Amino acid sequence: MTDKSDQEEKSPESDILKKLKIRRKKQFPPREEVRKTPPKEEKKIGYSKPNADSFRMVATCMQNLEDELAKELEDIGAKDIEKQKRAVKFKGDLELMYKANIWLRTALKVLQPLFHYTAKDDKELYEKAKKIEWEDIFSQDKTFSIDSAVHSEHFTHSQFASLRIKDAIVDRFREMQLSRPNVERDQPDVRIHLHINDKNVTISLDSSGDPLFKRGYRTVQHAAPINECLAAGLILKTGWKGECDLLDPMCGTATIPIEAALIACNIPPNLNRTHFAFEGWKNYDPSLLSKVLGQAKEHFRPLKVNIYAREVNSNNIRSARVNINSANMRKSIILEQEDFFKAAPPSSSGMIIFNPPYGERLELEEGLPDFFEKIGSTLKFEYTGWTAWMIASDIESFKNIGLKATKKIPMMNGKLECQFREYELFDGKLKEEKARSTK
Ligand SMILES: C[S@@+](CC[C@H](N)C(=O)[O-])C[C@H]1O[C@@H](n2cnc3c(N)ncnc32)[C@H](O)[C@@H]1O
């Protein structure tokens, strides 16, 4: 199946055909036929010109956030949404690509696949990559870089595979009588993503550049911060969108409260990001980006509940304050230096979302089992009427909580295997009522 945009593009063979015009008449089928039946192993997906109707994209995410990402894509108007492992495929136009980069809370990157093909060796990898009309995508004065993910016994060195793609791009520009664009590792204008699985090659343009969790508000780091995309994904998993008070009782640098405030106020997480990689492409349309940013502001909504960020450590409180200010959330988040085990709850009910110390990156005075036992009894005796969600990596320690989890969701936090667990902290009476109403 081909896109409309595919059909509008020149076929990969078109340059070669032009050069062999005379022979083509005799040996090749008519042009229409060539277009209708591209070689099976080689499928051009199509480079999106500024006004292309619709083209394919892939948003990548962390494990187990595919459902949330797919829902987010649906909300911004993406079409043909298809969940994959740690990614969601979709279709849309350039405006949707800009929206995706600005609005998606759980996406790490938004890629635009350009070309799929099979290659059995470096020579074929190079030759086919050279057929891509790179000069239509970015100009010779732009710098570029290539990231690669290679899982193949045919290409054992991912760096060498990247190098061949780099050669193909540079040689393509030269053959087009243009000067060669330079490679820049740290801050390239254009980022290209190479994925090889066995003999299957996919070359994509990375429209985001720096991963989308780099929202720009986290100016101060914590020893064990939670990734912004993971924080947003966890909040979305709980279903909280600002309907009741929210508390992170061990907030560190306040990532969870900041992401919660952005969700509740319907503010795109990357509204204030200063750069996206798509700005280096030839089809970059600054007025379209301004339009998308302007429209985003029309969707803001006022915060109707309280968001509490609590933390025991004074250095962390200072860092949290800096981050909350740089996210422009000073008026939306109530930051308090409090010990979870000593302070009274900030209100009578609400949602708790937190990641307590795992003991791996942060030292604890007591052992993790005792610490978790204290969390469990504090929740049980002090937070009746609340729903608590917590993410932790030590599954054994969860047992010390002493409460029955109503949900257990496997997650990854960096390289740590974790669980995100829900505890409904009803008092006995409420529990009975709930049991009766669900009968
Ligand atoms: C894993 S970190 C949270 C990181 C945070 N989500 C972020 O993104 O920065 C756990 C935090 O719990 C805090 N903490 C530990 N014991 C606490 C207690 N009794 N009361 C409040 N905070 C506590 C630690 O100081 C630490 O900042």
C-alpha cells in the first residue's frame, strides 16, 4: 500500500531513469507501471513537502506507555494509530508533526520514516541510501548526525553502518553538484535515525532532536530524578487530570507535581522548548509552528484543585523551588518542607503519586523494608479517603507496605525494573459501601 504522498513523490529509480532515458523506452516498462510496481524489498515512504496531506510518523516511548501515547495521539488528531513495542505509528501532516512535538507528554521522539529497504551488506546499505533525495530534505549548509540502532549479524558495527549512510549522503550531494554538508555530533541541524533489524533497513528523520523529556524546566538535577515522560505517563495512568487534590509527599525536584500541573492546566509540556530538529529541514514552516503554539494557548484551563509537593530534604526543596519557578508553576504548586511520616495530610482526600527512594541511588537511614513498612502504616492510618500510587523497583519491599494493591503495573525507570502500584485507602465504612455498589 502506498500513501498519496508516496505517489506524488518521484520514485527512487527516477534519477537513474532520467540518465538512461533512451534505454528506458526499450528496456523498462512505461513510467506509470514503474510507479505502480516498485520492487518489493524497496519501499519509499515519501518525504513530506510543506503541504503534503499526510505521511507516516512514529513516536517512541518508554515500555508500557504505549496506551497513554496512543490516546495522546488520538487527542491531537493523529490518524491510523497503531501501537507497537515502545512506539506508536500514526499518520498526519506537518502541522500534526509540530503538534506532536509540542503536545505529547509521553513521547521520547517523533520520527518520520523516509525509506525502508533490505540490504545484505554495507555496499547495498550505501547504494540504496544514496538514492534518497537528501538535497530535497536539507540544504548543503546544514550539519547533520546519524543515530543508529542495529540488530543484525550482517551489520555487526553500528558505527560503521552509520558511516556508510553518512558517505551516501555526502556523495549524493556531491553528485548533485552541491558542496557537502558537514557532520556535527553534538548540536547538528538535522538528525537522521538508522534502524537495522536483520536485513531490514529503515532510515528516518528525527523531528525532535533532543529527546522530548528535555522540557527545559529542570534546571537543577536530583540524585535520582524521575524522567519527565515517565512522570507524565504515570499520572495519565492513574486517570488524574486535575479533578481532585494531588500530593507528591517525596517530591525530590518536583517532577511529578510539575507534570501534574501541566496536565491539569492543559499546557503542552514542550511549549517553551527553544529548539526542535525539524527547524533544520527545508520544509520548516515557522509560521505554521507559530500557529500551533498560538492555538495551544487557547486550550489552557485554570487549575481548580491543590497540587502539593512535599519533601524532607532542604537541598531538594531548594532545587524543587527553582524547577517549579522555571516551569512557571509557582502559583499552581504548594511546596512544603515536610517529613511524610510526621506531617498531617494537606487535605481530607485526593490522589497521592510518588516515587520513594529505591535505596539504590539514595541512601536511607533504615533498610528499605522498614522504610516501606512506615510508608504503609502512614498511608493506612493517616490517609484514609485518598488513593495512593507509588512506583518502586524493589518488588520484595512492596510486601512490607502491608496494604493490598488494587493495581500492579510493570514499568521501567531507567534501567530499573519497577512496579507502579495503586492502593485505595478507604476506611472500613467506605470499603463496605464500595463493595455493595459494585455487587
Ligand atoms: C526517588 S526521590 C524522588 C525524585 C523525584 N521524583 C524527582 O523527580 O526529583 C525520593 C525523595 O524522597 C525524599 N524523602 C525520603 N524520605 C522522606 C520523608 N520521610 N519525607 C519526605 N520526603 C522524603 C528524598 O529526599 C528524595 O528526594
